[in-house]
Amino acid sequence: MGRKGLAMATTPANDQLTPAGNLGPATALVCRECGARRDLGPHYACEECFGPLEIDYAFGDLTRADIEAGPQNIWRYKGLLPVPANVADTPNTEPGLTRLVRADNLAEALGLQRLWVKDDSGNPTHSFKDRVVAVALAAARELGFKVLACPSTGNLANAVAAAAARAGIRSAVFVPSNLEQQKIITTAVYGGTFVTVDGNYDDVNRLASEIAGEQEDWAFVNVNVRPYYAEGSKTLGYEIAEQLGWRLPDQIVVPVASGSQLTKIDKAFQEFIKLGLVEDKPYRVFGAQAAGCGPVAAAFKGGHDVVRPVKPDTIAKSLAIGNPADGPYVLDVTRRTGGAVEDVTDEQVVEGIRLLARTEGIFGETAGGVTVSVLRKLIESGQIDPSAETVIINSGDGLKTLDAVAPVVAPSANIKPTLDAFRAANLA
Ligand SMILES: [Zn+2]
């Protein structure tokens, strides 16, 4: 597969194509490397060069008022997603419109003037993955799949199991067996087929691709339905722009696992600019990784175009993808926009979780801690402009990664239930 190419795939004139009626504005699949096009279907790799496929669209006229009149979830943006026009009528978990929190306390602690936290722990299964799964489920139904499946580092497992349960279809979820206990319980509770695999995420992902080759009616959301699934992350970008009052931030820091979320937020901003929904202005995109799994940060800092796979070793398990599919495109976006990709140690991840909790009352998962600490590092190194408006993403809930902070937090005291005991403890 070629490394470069149409990373910033712009929409060519596609007047000759009729939008596929049952997948909304989506018109075709286009290869991100060589630009080859093919009809919409259950495909994810280019027939010419094996490059990843991306959805192409013919967007209709869409106004801010149209979007504002839509449902209080991601389906307000259905006119920009590969989903049927009646998508809101079929059962799904209805993710989206999570809080954009003005984070003045954290901003002050870090020396920033204006900071926002997009808190995606507010989704139905407490991570941003509900967004991508909702879009994948809607597309998978149209494409004729019967089972919703995935390899996962945990959050996706929760989202797939829950969405399938609500949709009344079967789920099949595969995770590494060393996953956090919280994420195992919060997947198993929804029922469905749930398999722990002795191996790391990259092993589980490879196994899923092999199973997908045999089980033709299984939609592995992040494998054979990936082009549709990945588009769900655009809704994070749309929401940030809408919640800022229909404008783009100056700087945004996004956690990087596969890298898809970062590239899709950029795509969302570009689409809003092209559609005239926000003013065109420069913005800088930054990626955040854990040092124990920082292949994209290493490539960025080394000035490389190729991302060299690593063996993950970090407490930030939701970011522990050693061979990130969208790594090269993360390099493209961050370099194009004047951003960067940085990484932090596990100790700094825990500090980041605690800082966000202490300053803003938001208990983020390890990926949130990565993002906060990378933000701090980028400020200290002068790469983030402290006077420019900044948004960071908290992609999941700290209740799912309790082990990360359990050793370093505790009650202030343990006392008998008497006023004397309270006085003696010097807590006043
Ligand atoms: Zn191709």
C-alpha cells in the first residue's frame, strides 16, 4: 500500500452519481491512497491497491436551522452521514450531544486563557464509541448484515454489545483477556457472544479479520464496515463547532488510538467550512498518545511519513493499538494544520486524570488523562498557544479504568461516627 496519496480526499464533482437512496448522502467508496472508486457495499479495502476506503458524498443544502431542528443526538447530522434518512426511526442507543464544558479552573492551572473539555463520557455506554457504533449499525442493516461484531480494547465492546441488545440483534465481541475488569463486566452485562482472547489488541484485530472472511453476515464494525463506522467520529467535530456557537476552535487536542477520531474531526471541520456552516479559519490539530504505545508520536517527532508498529505497554489500554490504521493520516492532518503529536508517561497519565477531576469535576478514563497531560506538555514546550481557544476531548469515563487511580487516591480519614472523632481528625 502506498503511504501517501489522497489523504485529504476532497470531494470530486460527482454530479454523474446518484446518491444511494438507502445510505443518505453517501454516493460511493473512494480509496484514500489511489483515489479508485467503487459502489457502496460491504467493502473496506481498495481492489487496486488495498488502501483504505472512505465514504464519498453528495451533500444537499443544509442550514444551521435544519440541524438545530433535528433530534438531540447524532442524528441531527444524518444529512452528513452514510445512514438512511429514516435512521432515527429504528432502535439505537442515540448517542451524541455530550457536554462541551468551559474548563476555566483547568485553564488557570495550565496557564491557558480559554479551554473547553468535550466530555464524551456522557454517551450511553460512557465513551465516544457509541457514536461510531450507531452509524455502523445503521449502515450494516442497510447492507444486509445480521450480527454486530468487533475486536475491541474495551469501550467498543461495551458500545457494540449495548447497541445490538437495543436493536434486538446478536452481538459477537472479541477482546484481549488482560483487559480491565470493569470493561469486561460492562460488556458481559448486555448479553451476546463475548470472547476474551489470549493476545494483545493487534492479535485480536487480526483474528477478527480472519473470522470476518468466513462469517459473511457478521458486521465487524471496525473491520469490514469500517468506512461507515469511522464516519461516526465526524459527529464529535460537528458538535464542537455547533456548541461553540457555529465556529471552529483555534486548537484541539485529540487522543490517538487507531487515529481515526482525529482525522474525522478534521474532516468534520472541513465539511462545515465547505458547506458554509462555519467561517473558514485556520485551526491546529494535536494528537495525544501514551509513551507506552506512541508509534504516531514517534513518527511525528522523528519526521517520518511511515508509522512503525510497536508492542503496547501502557495503562491507557483504550489507546493501546500498536499498529494504528490511520497513523499516517494523523501525521498528514497534524502537519498540514501546524499541530503536533506528543506522548506522556503512565505516571503523567494518572496525574492528568487527577488534575481534570480536581479542577473540573470530570473523572476521565486513562485516554482522558493522556490528553490532559499531553496538553500540559505542549503548553510547556511552547507548541500550544496559551492565548488561543483550545478544546480537548475526554473520550471515556474514569469508572471504566479505576485500576489506574486506585493506588493513588483514598479517603481523607476514617473516623468513628462521633463529633469528637471528627474534631480529633483535624478536618475542619
Ligand atoms: Zn487504492
